[in-house]
Amino acid sequence: MAHTRNAALAARIAELGLTEKELSYLLNDAIEQTTGQRGKATDRYIRLLLNGTIQWPWPVNRRALEQVLGRSILELGFVPRGQSSVISPRCAGPAADGAGVPAGQATPEATMERREVLGFAAGATVSIVVPALPQHGRLGLTDVARLREPLAELVDIDQRLGGVAMARVCVRQADRVLDAVRRFDASDRVERALYGLVGEYLAAAAWACVDAMELDEAGRHLDRALHVATIAQDPMLHAKVTNIVVMRCREAGDVRYAHAMAKSGVISTAARANPRLSALFHARVAHGHAHRGELGMARRALGRAQDALARVTPQTPTPPWLRFVDQAELAALANLTYHVLGRYPQAIQHGELATSQVLPGHLRNQTLYTLGLADSLLSAREVEQAAARATEGLQLAQRLREGVHRGRVARRLRQLRARFAQWPDVPEARAWVAAFDQASAQAATRAEPGHGATSAHVALTAAHPKPGDDAPGTRPAHPALAAAR
């Protein structure tokens, strides 16, 4: 007689990231806890359950399946002898032989969200939704996906408003995921995914610190991110951290080390598999060659970056943090490269391309591209045009969180001010210096204590507090990261 595959059981096993052998071990553990004797389940037994050969396991095995998989035996797709398989598991009563849902174990507690307020920008509240988890049980890949949701929101906020003052909330999210690793059971696959997610949040925190020019703090977060990336065995996370290391070194003026790290990124496993990432690292390498005065090698690296980007297809995996790598970003990096080489006409050409092709909503990048173009125009002694572009950049910066007062954008504005001050005889240059000074004074006033509209203060609101949820920072440090702090 032909058997029907148990799709519900297969889906739950896949959701928890378990292999057949891992599930058999867990079942035997559960049986031993219940009966005092080790169970005899094997991976072959699991396959018999999956292919429908065994449609109604023995009572002790049913209870073990419910305990390990966190679902009732009916929800797992099993059918009592003599009953039709069309019974709806969600509507069915307790299983025969007392094999109903174990109290407090099989059905996960409902998750409740809360909203964390990061601050204010452009007159609006900036916040993310923090998903909650049940208080006990076994985590699956769907739980990992829920815990990942705030990361996409944080990336979007960074692209729109800049990363200034975002590091703390990223670290809190990393600690929440680490706490989940400590409190919940998970398969090896799910545990690695959780550690990978911790690393992504820590990398986001490091990037926020780089954007805020808090480079020492960025280094500490990068150390922790590399630690968990090793546990997670995640090549893309390693590449993400490498890219941030390059940016941190560049902002710190250590261009030699930044160049070496960019070259390591080019030959990384992730870059070889992902052309968008390869394009980014090749363009970073070009910038390093420029600082070494190597025009030919810089041009070749920019060409390789373009070739790699041309290989990107709609099927190319693109995590949220990597979406900024497009023609506009490569043009902006080419602008920086040619500017360092003193090739200002080429720098201006690429700067114009970058500002015209930037993705909608990428306000911070648009600001930096515009200021980079203004800098190149000024170096080409086109002061009036430079002032016009710098005015655009200043207006954009005022829409960022503390864009005129703090961080990478603010530093570039100050550098431009010093350069424009060298042209006192040009009315446009004097006007821009005055406009910047006024904007800077206003930003400094708003940043003083008591002016919360642009404060970096991070408030926590619990619209739907989770029962038993601890306040951030009340749990002990996770032992796996104790050495990395």
C-alpha cells in the first residue's frame, strides 16, 4: 500500500533546522527523561515517520515527538488508527492514549512585539519593532527570521538618516539574540544562524560607530563580530566585517592597512561567490592604489569592479546592507580614487554620475556623494560650482540625524569649510562659509542637554511588554563572548 509523506512533520523538522540523526538523538533523550531508559530511535525511524510508513507512533514516542518538536501529535500530521487523515489538527481534541499536548510545552506562547524609539529626525520619531519570543521551548529558523526583522529596519534607517547614535540599539539587539541562544534549545544549524545574526547586529553597531567617527568603539564591536562570525561559519558575515574594517581604517587615516584588508576581501569566499560584493572590494582596492600613486593599477581595479557589477543578476543574493553597491556607489568610489590621484576632471565626471544615479531614500550616501563632488570641483578651482554643490550637500546634511554636528558628514563639511575659507575673494565661497557656520551653531545648540529633538538619547517604550522580559543589560554576559568584550 502506498504511503503519504507526512508534510507537517517534515515542515516542522525543517523549521527547527534539525537533521534526521539529530532528531533521533533528541527523541532518545526525551524518552530517557520520561521513562528512565534510553530510547531506540534512529535516523531510519525518522525516515519511516516522514514517508508515512509509521502513521501513529507508540505512546512513548508520541510524547517524545511532542516534547521535542513543540507541537501536538495531530499538528505534526499523525493520524490515529481508524480515523480519517482529513481531520484538522488545529481543531482536533487530545490524541488517544493520553498523547495530547503536554501542558506548557507543545504550543509556543504567543509572541508580543514592542517598539524601541531611537530618537527623532526631520520632525519624526525614528523607531524599530522588536519582536519578542516565548519564554521556553526550541527555536527554529522562523524565530531567527523574526529576530532578524529589526536588522533590516536599522539598515533602512542608516541609509535614510545616517548611523549616528544607532550603535547602542544594535548592541542591545545582539545581546537579545545571545540571550535567546542561552535560554532556548536549538539545532546546530539554528544555533549557527543565531550566532551569525549576533555578528550582523554587532557589525551594524560597528558601522554606526564608524559613521559617527567613534572609531575606537567601532573596533571593539568589530572584534566581537569576528568572534561570533567564526562560530557561525558565515562567509558573508566575515566579508561584511572586513568591509567595515576597511572603512574604519580609511577614516582613521591608515590607508595601508585598509588597502591590505580590501585585497583580502577580493579573494574571500563570499566575494568569489557574489559579484556585487566583489565589485565593492575591487573599488576599495582601487582607492588604496590611488593613495600609493598607482594610476594604472587603480584604473584596472575600477574596471574589475565594473565587470563584477555587470555580472549581478536579479538572482544574486543581496542582503540589505549590500544593496547600496550599485553604479552610483562605484562612481562615488571612482570619484574618490581619481581625486586622490589628482585627476580632477575624471573625479568630477564620476562625481556627477554618482549624484545623478543615487538610489531614492539613500540620503546619507547622497549627501556624501554631493560633498565629494564639491571637493573635486574646488580642487579643480571651479569655486562657484563647488559652492553650489556644497550648498546642496549642506541642505541634505541638515536632514540627517546630527548630520551637521557629528559624524562623517559633519567632518567632511568642516573640511570643506576650511577649503572654502582659502577663497575669501569669491563671494560664493564666503556665503557658503557663513551658511555653514550658521547651520553648525544651530546644530550645536540643539545638541545641548534639554534639546531632545535631535538628542542621541535612546528611549525604550514597551507598548506590549512581554511577560518576564528582563530589562536590557540585566542578564549576565554570554560566556561565548566573555573573552571578546
